[in-house]
Amino acid sequence: MAKKLLITIDTEADNQWDVSNGISTENTLFLPRFQELAENYGFVPTWLTNWEMCQDDRFVRYMKPKNDSGKCEIGMHLHAWNNPPEFPLEEKTDQRAYLIEYLEEQMEAKFDTLLESLRNRFEVPVTSHRSGRWALDERYAALLAKKGFIVDCSVTPHMDWTMAPGQTGLPGSDYSQSPEHPYELYPGLLEVPMTIRRTHRFAFDALHEPKDVLRQGKRFVKGQWQWLRPSKNPSASALRGLLDDVDSSVDTYAMFMIHSSELMPGGSPNFPDEESIDDLFAVIEKTFSHAAELGFKGQGMSGFARDYGMRGRAD
């Protein structure tokens, strides 16, 4: 079977890397460019949507017909710090709260509020999920399964987030020993990890200033953990190389990710202006084009999970 390109977008407020930043959703206006680019290559983005974006009428008006026609999937992405209802939480750091910092009944109340809103606004079941700030625990996995979710994509193999605390000082999740391939996170719930692999490549298109030569040289010799995710000064060759690695492996998918706010000028620290956004889209298009050339097919997260389950039963 053809390998799948799973496109996941953390669909959330503008520039949430700035903990002093309020909640605005102007990035909604910049999402059609990405959706239509994916459609041009036959790919199906999964918009993992949080509370404030679900309340944005512009987002719903644009994405609901896309979802209804199978051109995208609406999934869930929960930011505990501004997802109602509110509950008092000890403040030991200036960092955003993890959902797993709340009591179990408080977790469920926040979860139910967002899930009900997504279902009502888009008039569809919602069965795919990614946690805010990549945090999971056993209670969270059980809650996902209880609420009818069939797939989660919160796990980042090889990454350890314990040095990224939540509001109470609780460490983030440690995925340094997690599998790279899909596995059952909880009965009935498939975990599809983010695509992150060790690579040894010299990315010539990432040379923007003299110090980049040394940086790329070190990465070539020592290797680096490469995500299928464009970051500051993104390198199309690095992302295409990672797709090549997936294509030549036993992997059944490659998972691309980005934040919705990164698609807007000034919506993130990495892409401050229109020029940087145009550069970003050039990299994304080269990545999608290469995936298509390799024979990757588009699929939403839930469709992939269902097919994966059927393959498992057949085996």
C-alpha cells in the first residue's frame, strides 16, 4: 500500500510562545493558502483545533465545507490554560498549564467543553487529537478512549520535555524511549507518533549567514533529530531528505506538522514578516511536491487510524 503523508496543524491562537500574549485569532485569515496548497497535491490536512479557533466564525465558515467534502479533517487540540471552565491552579512558574496538572474531573470538564463545541460547530464526530504542549499521562489516554477518540498524535519520539514545566512546575512528558511507529496507547486508541528521525545531512539551503556553515557541519558529522516540520530558516532539502528516509524504510506514513499561527506574518517568533512567510510556503510546496513524487498519498488522521486497525486485524 502507498505510504501516507499525514499533515497535522496545531490550530490555535496567535503567537502562544509569548506567555504574556493575549488570545487573538487573526491567523484564521491566512489558513486558506495552506489548505489549498495541500489540496493541489491531493493531501488532506488535519486541523487539530483548540477552543478559541473553534469559536472563530471565519474559521468555521471556511473549514466546515472543506471537512464536509473530505478535503480536510477537524480534530481536537486542547490548551488547558484558556479552555473553559476555569479552575484555580497553583502558579509556580510563568509557563502555560498542562491539562495533566488538573484533577481528573477538571480535566474531563475542560475536555467535554471543547469536544461538545467542536461537534456542534462542525456537526461531525471528532476522533483525532493532539495534546497541548505534547503532554500525556495515563488519565489523559483513558479520557481520550472514553470519549470515542480513535487516534492521538501527541508523542514525539526521542524528545524529553521534562525540562519544560507546566504552571505548577510539573515536568513535561518524556518520550525519549517512545516508539517511532504506531502503537496502542490505550485499548481502542492508536498512537501515531510525530515523524522524527536521526539524520546526517548538510543542508546547503539552510546557509543564511556564516555561522550556519559551522552549524550544518556539526549536524552532518554528529547527526541531529530532524522533525518533518519547518522551523526558523527552514530547509527544503532537510525535509525532502527525511521523506526519502521514510520512503526507503518500513514506515507506513510521514507526519508533517506546523502551527496555524506560523502561517501568518508575525504570528510566531520564527516567521515575523511577509517575506519569511513566502519563504516558508516555498519550502512547504517543495516538501509536498517531493512527497507526491515519491508516491505518498493524502489521508486524514482518523482515516489512517481506521485503515491501520483493519490492516492489523487482517494480519
